[in-house]
Amino acid sequence: MAMGRINGENVAGAAFLVFSGLFLAASMVNPVIASVRVVFYVLVAAGIALLFLGYRTYRHEQQVAVIE
């Protein structure tokens, strides 16, 4: 069960982080995109929160499996 740590929250969190990283890189080139840079930091925070939620979900599922 090596792939048990990969769940939907982890995938979504990683996608948010990659997507916001691409936008942050684009904001360094384009001043119009740079004007909404705060939104990209919100995406980074959401990505980190989703990764944390995925980790907690994984830990909860492991704990429930041990109890049963």
C-alpha cells in the first residue's frame, strides 16, 4: 500500500502550488498579471492547506484501519 498517501487532496494541493508558481513566474514578466499578485499567494495558501488536509485524511484513514 505504498500509494496510499496519494489522495485527491494531495493532488489538488500540488496542482494549486504548481499553477500558482506558474502565475507568479508570469507576473514577473507581465505587469498586468503582476497587478493581481495577491491572488496567487491565496492560491499558494490554498494549496498548502489542501496538502495538509490530504495528510490529515491519510493519517485518519490509517488510524481507523488500525482500530478495526
